[in-house]
Amino acid sequence: MPDKKSAWFHELFLRNRHGLLRYLTRRVGREDASDLLQETFVRALRRGEFDAIADPPAFLRQVAVNLTRDFARRRSTEAACLEFGDAPVEAPSGAVPADERLALEEKKRRLRAAVETLPPRCREVFVLFMYEGLPVEEIASRLGIARNTAHKHMRLALQRCRAALD
């Protein structure tokens, strides 16, 4: 019986993934849509009597709608709590020991690599903020994107840079 259920669920996934992915991409963007699509099906699988649902595609759509609402609420909370300050301007002094300089160079290399792997628009927002010192609102205006989108790009860039340093 589990094989029949998994085959049925696999077929349901194949029939509905493209439509759900299009919806999620419109609502949250390409970068986060695939994660929410996966979460949609994970939540459906966790439901005990999923095969007893009268209209499984409608149920999947409702789960996706709820996830986009949760996502928007979470982003709104993050935007309210996160403040992007001025970029640090201090440079290391020349009196730094050689081993610390090597460690610093390694961090710089990892940061550069992290920035290079960012999606193009995200990298553009990050560079304008960090190297040209533009506020996020001005970056959004200059690039013709929403302020929240610019903040989203900055969050992603900062997350990747922090991960590169860990």
C-alpha cells in the first residue's frame, strides 16, 4: 500500500509543481519559490489523511497561499527589525602580524568569492551599498525595484557573506 500511495503522491507532484511554482515565483520571487514549493509538498505529506482530501490540487494551492502569507509576514518582521548601518571604513594597520594578515587575506578572498556567487541583481545592490555607500532606498530607486526587494537582496548578500566567514 505505501508504494501505491507514494506513486499517487508522485503523480500529484508532477501534475501540480509547475503551476504552484509559477504562483510562488510571482508571490515571493525565484530565489525563495522552490523552497516554498518543497515546503508545500512536505506539509501535504505530513498530513495523515491526505489521500482522503476531496480536491488535493486545491488543498496544495491553499497550503502554498498560506506559506506565501507566512513568508510575507516573516519578511515584514525582518525588515522592521533589521537596520543596515553605514559600511565600516576602518582598514587594518600596517603593524598587523603576518599570520593575522594572512588570515585577513583569506577572509577577503572568501568574501569576494561569496559576492561573486550572488545573483546579478543581488550583487548589484550589495556593491552599491557597500562600495558606493548608497542607502538602500536610493539603490531601490536607482535600480527601479521596490525598497523591500532591495532589502531582501541585502539580507541575502549579508547571509552569504556571513556564511563565507564561518
